Amino acid sequence: MNEINISKAIIRRLPRYYRYLEELKSEGIERISSGELSERMKVTASQIRQDLNHFGGFGQQGYGYKVNYLYEEIGKILGLDRVNRLILIGAGNLGTALANYTNYRNRGFMIEAIFDRDPSKVGTRVHDIPVYSIDELEAYLSENSIDIATITIPKEEAVKVAKRLTDAGIRAIWNFAHTDLPVPDDVAVENVHLSESLMSLSYKLKNM
């Protein structure tokens, strides 16, 4: 597999394949054709085959896909066959909501610590996750192996904190701040701009 040839659109579809395959597993379905999967996912069978062929195909003509095998292989491609350790920057409403969302653990994403500048929150726990002072960020990262940092603070502070994170060795950022982060080329950023998502939905509603 040559990652350079894998488009972002294909990568973004992989979690959806993973979710549908998980549902098939829970229903006890052991094998499924691209046509049957296309009916469930509302995409063409050709698109499914093309997407999966970028990673080796996984199916057999006339037989289809083994659900459990394909589920596990897509999980490996997504890096879900290992534990990913996270920290949260910001113990406000959004950060607290993310910390309380337990489904991450089922995917191997473990939130290890939360950082905030509010003294009243430092020393408390959110869903049994300790809250530290933002001043302790670099010291914590130097002593703990963290894979992903999640930013849920206002955009005015997000850029500064992102630089502190990358300088401390963080190479993946899940960004909920309403700004794009200027980071080095070897740092992966996934932006989740909620207002932009809502505006996209508004466009779809207007043009239905």
C-alpha cells in the first residue's frame, strides 16, 4: 500500500466502513458482498471495491467479504489495534463533554489527563480523569507517553498551546478551536469546527 496514493476522501470513508462492519458483527453476519454492503451504506458497490482495493481488496469474487476479517483489517489501517493515549486541553463544557464520552475507550482511545488554567478546576477530576494546571503541560509530557492532544480552548489561546504541544513532541492534534493551527509538516491535525459543520447542514437544508 502506498499511502501517497490514498486520497483524504477514502481515508474519511474508512471509519464509516468500520462502523457498518461493527453493526454486521453484532447481527451475527459473517459474510457480505459489496452489493449488500452498498445497500446498507447507500454508496455504490463499485466505490466500495475501489476504496478497499487501495488496501489490498480483502474480498473474493463470488464470495464477498468476511465481516470479522475486514473489520479487523480496517481497524489496523485506522490504528485501532493499539492504544492511543490522549490529553485534553480545556476543562470547559466541551472538554468535559468529551471526557465523559466513554465510547472512546471501546476504540482504544484513553484520555489520560486534562489541562486548564482555572485554579478552581485544577486538582479535580472529570470522569475520574485528573485535571492539571496548564503550567504543568510540558513537565507532564516529558514524563508520559502521549499520542494525541485535544484542544478545546478559545482560538486566542489555541495557537500558543499548539506550539507548546508540538515543541514538546506531540505529533497529532484533534482541534476543536475555531481556528486553523500553524503546525510543522510532520504534525497531523484533525479540525472539528462545529459551526462550519452546522453551516454545511444549513446549505443542504436550503437546497433540498
